[in-house]
Amino acid sequence: MARRRVATRGHTVPVYQALAGALRTRLGNDPASLLDVGCGEGGFLRSLQEHPGLERHGMDISPASIELAAKASPEVLFVVANADRTLPYAEESFDVLSAIDSRVNAIEFERVLGERGLILVAVPGPDDLIELRERIQGAKVLKSRTDKVRNDLHARFTLADRMTVRESRTLEPPELRDLLSATYRGFRRSEQAAIEALTSLTVTLSHDILVFKRR
């Protein structure tokens, strides 16, 4: 529900637009099939409903998230599965895989992607929510996830494009807590008091957008 509220408030729009733009640049309006890995409640797939000729699929480990997604987009095919293991699809089933704030599985991604296969990845930028993380953790630490994604995929895929989307927004405590729940789920119990005591805060929203293609 936190992810649904984040999407409804428009906080994900810049990331979704950047990914959709990369999709149009690479594939144009050619018919294509896309699987959103770790799709959550399906916000990105809903944002693509006007993309011509695009067959949309989503998978997530959370049955509750998939139920929300399926109710909102009955025309999309959803599956409950663990992307860290085996993707429940045949070889070369998709033209595009997307992963937003989700881990990548290089071996399985290569198996289910077709010959012209693309991978679209969005990961939090080093300064994403840095003001909020400083408020909670007491330190302004830059934390990059991009290098790990590149290392995970480099044996099988080439980085074809990279961009950063960044903006600042002043948010109220419920919105801040939703962003934490949707993106950073690893806060320690000792930090819960700081999370509960949050006041309105201007924060940086930042994501790195990465486009990979087969070697």
C-alpha cells in the first residue's frame, strides 16, 4: 500500500517517464513483450498502458502486491514468484525486462530475454532521500547501488545508456514514511523512534536509469 500511495502522489512519475522514454528510443512502436520483475503493485505497468503494441507482464514475490496490481490492471498478466530463483517463463519469452528498486538475476534474465532483449533498471541514486536518511541515521552518507547492478550483469550484458533523474520535494511525515517503506526496508529497530518523530522535510528524490543490451 505504501508503494501504491507513492505512485498515486506522483513521486514515481520522473522514473517511469525516463524508463518509458528509453523503451521508445530503443524499440519505437514495434510490438514487444515486457516483464516487470519485482513489479510491486503494478504502477510502472499501468504507466505503460498507452504504449502501442506492448504486451505487459508483471511478477512479484508478494501475493498482496500482485492482488492489488491485478485488480487495477486486469489486462496485464501477473505471476507470484521469487525472482531471485527461477523466473517461471520459457526461454526467450520477452523483448524487455524492467526492474525498479529490485535485484537482478543475470542468468535468468539472459534465459528469458529474446535476441534483441533489453533490460531497463532503476536504482536509487547515491543522494536519494539523503536528507531523510541523515535525519534518521545521523549521517549524510552517499550510497550507490549502480555499480553492483553493473557488476551483476556485466558478464552477459553491456551497459548501453545511463541517466539520472533528480528532483526535490517538500513532503509531510506520512509521505516520508511511505517512501521509506517502498524503497528502504532495512532500517534497524533502533531507528524506529526517529522515523515516528519525523516532521515535514525537503528531500532529494534521485534514481539512476540503466539500459542494458545483450553482448
